[in-house]
Amino acid sequence: MRKEEKAQIIDSIAAQLEQTPDFYVTDIEGLNAEKTANLRRLCFEKNVKLLVVKNTLLRKALEAKNYSDAASLFPVLKGSTAVMFTSTPNAPAKLIKEFSKDNEKPVLKGAIVQDCTYVGANQLDVLVDIKSREELIGDIITLLQSPAKNVISALQAAAGGKIAGLVKTLSEKE
């Protein structure tokens, strides 16, 4: 591969890192063509971009993007490496866990998710439990709605008639 081609690949990886800063580094070596096709299909369905890369090119792209925690991923950049880019932080972790039930691969090497670095396959369960932005917003809305619902139900149940009477009286005075 020529130097210009390598520079283009590094630039494209860096651009992908700019678009989707959450990514997983995995090992898919040893999957046959059928299993690889199934993995790619599953990635497509879950809106995860799977990219097989050379370790040195990924390392140079990470260095070019000046990721502060990326240096902790450098030791795992050995052997065959595939990168899963995502906009949903826990989607690749769930995908890896689901797919590896029937297969030995993919194996998580590491990940940078929500500005935190995770190294090793033992971090998979932690990554599965990470909530997406939408899930966090839903939890916050639920927490905010709960006290308001309690106040409304208390007013309707215990003093509903009194409030209606007060409103009627006030409207008649005007």
C-alpha cells in the first residue's frame, strides 16, 4: 500500500471518529464468510458501522484526533482488528453480547464511549448497561413527572370537590 493510500485511510478513519466519537475495538478473526456476513447484517440493522482496519492506521488516526485516553487502547491493537462506530453508546456492546452467544467472536478489545476508555473483554457487561442519551432523557422526564402526578392525584382525590367549588366561586365573582 502506498503512502498516499495510507494517508487517505487515516483521514477517513479520523473523519469517522469526528462523526461518531463512540467506538468499539473488537477482534473478529476466525469468523468464516457466512458468520462475518451475519455480523455485518446485524451491525447494519443496529446502525453500527463495522470497519476492519490495520492497527497502525487506527493508531495514527487516534493520534491525529488527539484522544487523551486513546493511549490506553494502543496495547490491545494487535492481531486482527475491527472497529464498530456508533451513535448509540451501548448498541455495539449489546450486539457483541448477542452475537457471541452462538459464536466465539467478536471479542471486545476496548472501547471509547462517552469520553471514557474501557479495555478488555471483561468490560462488556459494563458497556451493555450504559444508557443512551434518549434513555437518560426518558428517565429524567419520568423523575420530573412523578411529583407532579402525585400532587395532581392528591388534589383530585381528596380535595377535588373543594377546588372545583373554589374555581366556580371565583369565576362567579367576576
